[in-house]
Amino acid sequence: MKHLLASTALALGLLAMGGAANAAECGTVTIANMNWQSAEVLANIDKLILNAGYGCDAQLVVGDTVPTLTSMTEKGQPDIAPEGWVDLLPEVVERGIADKKLVSTVEALSDGGVQGWWIPKYIADAHPDIKTIDDALKHPELFPAPEDSSKGAVYNGPQGWGGTLVTTQLFKAYEGEKAGFVLVDTGSAAGLDGSIAKAYERKEGWMGYYWEPTALLGKYEMVKLEYGVPHDAAEWKRCNTVADCPDPKRNAWPKDRVETLVTTGFADRAGPAMDYLKTRSWPNATVNKLLAWMTDNQATGEEGAKHFIKTGEDIWTKWVSPEVAEKVKAAAQ
């Protein structure tokens, strides 16, 4: 009996040491919590799984595409960008990977991300001649600016978003001001969403930047405008994604690679947690469904993460081992 008790104590001690070792390997982890729904819920999913499943001390920090990816490359913080839209900052990401400051682990959105300028479907149906950005810019009267209805409006995202930067450059390239339009700073993600919702409820004209997957485009049917030109990767890199470039050209917005990026410092110490981050990827249909639930229930990113853990076992359990899955399930209750 003494031998049995001793063996049991030894086994428990080894398990405890193993858990402590995993925690020590993973340590404190900072995760960029970017201010749009899909990125917010993914950051919370990562936090929950890393903490419960791998013994990390994961914490969320405020982030946005441009400042986060730049800081990761230059300062090594934060540790993880769960939803990095890398084509918005190609030079920064390429330099970070080449200099061994960043590691790309997986395509966070397996279908890629789609960005561009959109108009409501009811406008597209009523005006079938409007197919491209140039077509839309011929009709400022259909997209009245909120402060001056004699001008048309192109609604932009908040400062700090890569998509906001590109939209600003495309507005120059397509000579929006010359066409009688103004670029509207919506100030926040909520402001951008609210401008679409308000236009839809009143069946008014709206044109501006948005992306998918999102709950909003699941609720409000929108049509993405074409660009009238093919994608020029060199020009995109030279000027369409560079804020102070003075002479952007018309260009097609490519489907974005949306990757999970981690700092090399974290990758070197993460241990088994890196196996999860190299596997965790989900399709747009899954994301849209989850985001719609979050919107309908006014759920936070943390609530959305727990809902996904409870309802999406067929997806997320493939990202982790059975042992880790059981720990995560227990933590999501």
C-alpha cells in the first residue's frame, strides 16, 4: 500500500510538473484584440484555448492592423496577431519574416478575406449600369454626403485600419474629389456599420469600404463594385498600400491572405501551443454564422468564443489533441 501511495504521489507530481513546464514554456502571451468582430472573437478563442488547454497566461491587448503588425516587427510585441490581413502591409510583413522577427503559422481564414467598395443591392438592381467604381462615381446624386447632399460620399473605415489606408489611396486614384465626392471618416467600426444600417433602413444610397466575412454583409445584401482594371501587384505594393505615396493608380483589390502571425520570440518558447496555432483555421461560412449569432445576441468576443466552443466542436476539436479539447470544454462551461 505504501508503494502504491508513493507511486500515485509520484505520478501526480510528474503531472503537476508537466503542467507547470507547459505554463513556463508558454508563459505570458499577449494577443492583439483588433476592433472588428471576426478578429475580436478569434482573439478570444485563442485566449480561451491557450489558457485552458496549454497553461498559458494569455492576455488581450488593443490592436489594429497597421500598428500591431508594425509593432510586432519592430518591437516584438504583441506576441500574436490572430487575424493578420497581411496584404494590407506587405512590405512590413515580408521584412518581418525575412528578418526572422515574425512567423506566419496558418491561414486564419481558409477562404481568404474579401475587401473593397460596396453599394446596396437595391441600388445595383435599380441602376444596372453601375458595375465599377468609375460607374458609381458618375452618380454623386445617388450617394449623397451626410453634411452636403450636393456632393457624393465614399464612406471609409476608422484610422488605423489597413483598409482605410487603401481606400484613401483608391479615392485619389479614381479621382473621387474631381467627380464630386468626399471621403467620409466614420470614426469607428460602429460608425461604419451604423452608416450602412441607416442607409439600408431608409433605402438610401451608400457607397464605401467594407469586407467579408462579416455579420453585417450577411444581414444587409451588398454588391461589391468592380475596379475596371486587373490587379497589379507591383503597383499595389508601391503605392496603393503606402499612406504618403502621392500618385496611386487605379488597381483591383486582391483577395487577401489572412494569416495568423506570431513573433519569433513567442514561437521559440511556445512549445505545444504552436501546434495549435499552426492548425487553427476556419472557413468564412463558419465565421459568418458565428458573427450573426453574436450580433443578434449583442454578444461580446468572450461570449462568442464560449458559444463557438460549445456549438462548433466538429471544427475546433480538430485543432487540438483530445486531452486539450476536454480541458477547453470544461473551461467554456
